[in-house]
Amino acid sequence: MSNPYDEAHAQSLDDPDAFWGAAAEDIHWTRRWDKVLDDSNPPFYRWFAGGELNTCYNAVDRHVEAGRGDQAAVIYDSPVTGDTVRTMTYAELQDQVARFAGVLAAQGVAKGDRVVIYMPMVPETLVAMLGCARLGAVHSVVFGGFAANELAIRIDDAKPKAMVSATCGIEGGRVIEYLPLLNGAIEQASHKPDHCIILERPQAPGGLTSGRDLDWAEAMQGATPHDCVPLAATDPLYILYTSGTTGEPKGVVRDNGGHAVALKWSMKAIYDVDPGEVYWAASDVGWVVGHSYIVYAPLLHGCTTVVYEGKPVGTPDAGAFWRVIADHKVSVMFTAPTAFRAIKREDPEAALLKQYDMSNFKTLFLAGERTDPDTLAWAQTHLERPVIDHWWQTETGWPIASNCLGLHVFPVRPGSPTKAVPGWDVQVVDADAKPVPRGDIGAICCKLPLPPGTLPTLWQNDTRYVESYLEEFPGFYKTADAGYQDEDGYLYIMSRTDDIINVAGHRLSTGGMEEVLAAHPDVAECAVVGVEDQLKGQSPVGFLVLKAGVSRPEGDIVGEAVALMREKIGPVAAFKQAAIVERLPKTRSGKILRGTMQKIADNQEYKAPATIDDPAILDEIEEALIGLGLASARKD
């Protein structure tokens, strides 16, 4: 028998015009579209061609006009500043956003101009983004604290008319001053923005550059509120830079029309939340999760969104997430598996969870990297709520695969983000773009055209868009993820395609090996990389981070891990070496830097990625590999 999910997925592929046309009725349009899908110029597909709307109006103004201005729109929770809670209603948000749009307009910013936003996790960041959307200016948010040279590269690519920043951000207990980084970036960049609007924070007062910088508070006081500007559905809403293999960032473009339709639809269909509920994506606005599910989707849907300036542990302890959920009556939370591994490591029995009232909490969603079955089981056991793994990318803007709770609830299968979301035709293919048998590992690709809300191209670089995503598998978008599909259509995302290692002719997934290691009772989190082996081609090496309080001999734990791998995967894995480390190198968004670790092991030159959380961790990894005899000490 069919169910609402099956029916929706079938219609979305068989008749996308009808499916997405119906979804678009939930958006306010100043001019109705001429065509739902414009496929006249493949592979450059456009959604809702001829339509006009304003994303800010749909996210803010229309809720006020519908009589819900007194509802909380944004809850700011900042344990690192003592400014623990500040709430902004939809009416207050409308006033602030209209004023900030007026500030931008007074500096000559208009429709089509770019604005680079380099801000911490504060409500003003959302105000800046929505103010740009109100004017039709294209915002490009760069993660606060990014190195000056990386910011300069993005300035030169986007060529902003203005920049918005703050005097500092706060990472845990550390104040990171932004103005020296901002000034350094502008000095390095060939393009010079006309103005910078700076939010002064008490943790780092002053430092504004006379003649260039405007004080946020002063500018807002004298600002004339600005109305929403009608925009074409195909006009860009924002540019978000993602790392490229060449070292030059790729500017992912998001349009206005398809983005608003897809994100609004996803809130009920995927996350099963209703307007008025509190939705919390524990991420950062500098990443795609923050764009989609801290800012736009919750507000488009009329939810209350949480802006959290803190960490899962250490601000002040591993109960931080439970406190936020309890204090603000969070209904649905979305975060990265790495956050839960950190909590599990510090509080293995979830003792702190018992201190908080979780009665309003319905569902936990995880994404950002694979959710290992051990972390999934831990969260399910202690939360006693559905824990949903789902999969998507910066480029896609919203989930490719998920258990769509608002349509039909499928049984959770550990290691799988369930099935393709309606709108997505996901296929597992070989090198010739031919489907592989169910159960076989291949390249996971998405048949064109991609659904609304995805990237239509890269900023001013159609050629690179085709080369990066469409060329290798004609007719498909290349996700660069590898995995398989089972007989029931469940997807299993095993690793990036370059994380499939070849051991004596056997193609093995490092993700599958990590699942085995994560099941060891003493292991909090782990990573597996393939290192060069003259005999076998590659051999797997494991890195284990132990749970807090584990004091057993490290040799015993490593021996058990090797034995576990032999038992679960077999001798074919040739898994013989593992190192216990204090922590794993990660990006600020929580992704483990397996490629960099592999280069260290293979004695190749490497550069610490701009997104790395703490470069010093790479030295610890190198020492561990030297201890295993796999890396040579480098000469500075």
C-alpha cells in the first residue's frame, strides 16, 4: 500500500510542475510565476520563472500582518556573555530589519549589490541577512573569525558594496577580535568596500576606522525604515562560499523563489513542526545549516528560532543543550553528530539530562556527517525520542534524504538517512553513470533537474559549476559521496568518494570501519583513513578518542579494536593499527578532516584548511602517526 511519502515522491518526479506549484501556494507572491520549471536552457534550470516575491516579506512582515507580531521570532541564548536570554518578537524583528535595510540604502546599497556579513552568533546577524533580502541586496555570510586572507578571497569574488561585522566573537571562553582580521582582509583584497557597519560588543569596544566604519547602534537610531523590494524568483538571495579542490572557494548561489518554496515546504514535510513551535538548529549562521534552518526556513514557516552562542560542552558543561531545550521549550532540534559525540564523551550516562524538563521536546535531527550507529543508539536510549539522521550539502541547501516525519514515519535503520526526499531522484551509479545493483557501493548522484532551493550555478562562474558538479556523470549532479541503496530504497552514505579505500583490490568504506570502532564501549568518537601500502595499495589506520574517565591501558583498547574489526568486517579489512588521541581535527562546523590526516600519514605536503577548528591538533595527529611508524618527523 502507498503512503503520503510514496505519493509525494512519485508526483514530485512525474509531475514536478504540479507538485512544486502546489507547494508555492504557501508563499506570498507579488507576481505569479509564468512557469514552475523553466527547462529551456539545460543544465541551467530555473524555478518559478516570471514570478516575483520578497523573501524577507515572507519570513517577517506577513506574520505581523496576519496578527502574530507578538509571537517570539528569535530567542538569543548566550551562556558565554552572561546576556543569557533576549527575545525578539516578529513585530520587533520587522522594525529592526526595516531599519537596517534603511541603513544599507543610506550607504548606497541597492538591489543586486553584494554585502559581505562577517558576524558572530547574535540576533543582529539575522537582522543583517534579512535586511539585505528586504532590499534585494545579495548577502554573503563568512564565518566570523575566518582568517584575513580567506576573507579577502571572498571579498574579491563577491565585490561587496558594504560589509557588516562586529568588534568580536566569542568561542567558548575566548574573545576573538574581528576588526584586526577585517582590516587585514580589506587591506589584502583588491576590491575595497565603500563602508563597513560595525556592531560594537562590550567584550571588545572601539577600534572603528574613521571615514569607513559606521557604528551599528548609531546608524540604526537615525535610520529610515525601508519597504520590501519585489524581486524576480530567479534573482540571487545569497552567495555562500564552500571549499574548492583548487583551494579557491566556490560561491554557491541561492535564488529567491525556489529557496523560499522548498524551505517553507520542508519544515512540515520533513521536520513535522508547525507555526508557533520553537525550532533550534544548533549550528552557526556562517554555514548552510545556519542560513537554511536558523534563519530562513523557521521564519518562513512562522516558527520561533533559537540563536545559541555557546558550545555543546564547556559552556558550562555537557548539559548545555538540555538546558536550552528545557528553558525555551524547544520542540525540534537539529545539530551535528559530532556535538552529540562530545556530549557522550563528557557525560556517558547522560546524568545531566535528568536535571532538565524535556517534556516539550519531540525530535532530534542530525546531519553534517554520518551518524554512527553508536551515537544514534546513545541518543535514542537517553532522549527516548525519535532521532533522525538526514543528509544534505551546502550546494543543495536542504535535505536530499531524510525520514520525512510530516509525510510518513519509516522505521529508523542505523547508518541510513532513510530515503530520498520528494523532489530528489537519487541514484547510485558506476564510473559510466550506469546504476549499480542494490547493495553495491557506487557514486551517489542526483538526476537533473535538481528540485527548487538548490544551487542554480556558482557566482559568476557557470563553467566551474558544470565542471565541478555536472561533467563527470552526464545528466546528474555529483554529490561526491559514496554509498549504496538497499532493496527497500534506504540510502547509506558511507563516505566521500575519496574516502573509499582500496585494500588489496577490495573497495572498502572507511565509514563502515568507523561504525565498528564506534561500537567499542570505551570509544567516544573515531576516524579511519587509508594510508599508502606498497603491498596492498592502501591500509586502514584508526584514530580513537576515548570517553571521559576511561583509564584502561591503551594497548588493550587498541587490541580490542583490531579484534572487533576482524570480527565485524573480516581479515579483508587488513586493519592492524590504531592510535589513541585526545581529539580529532575538525572544521568549525564539525566535519573530521580525514583527507588532511591521510596526507600527514602519507608524508605529503598539506595545508591546514581555513575552516579548521584548531590547527594545533594536526601536530598531535602527526605525533601519533610517527609513533605508529607511519609518518616522518617534518623539518620546519
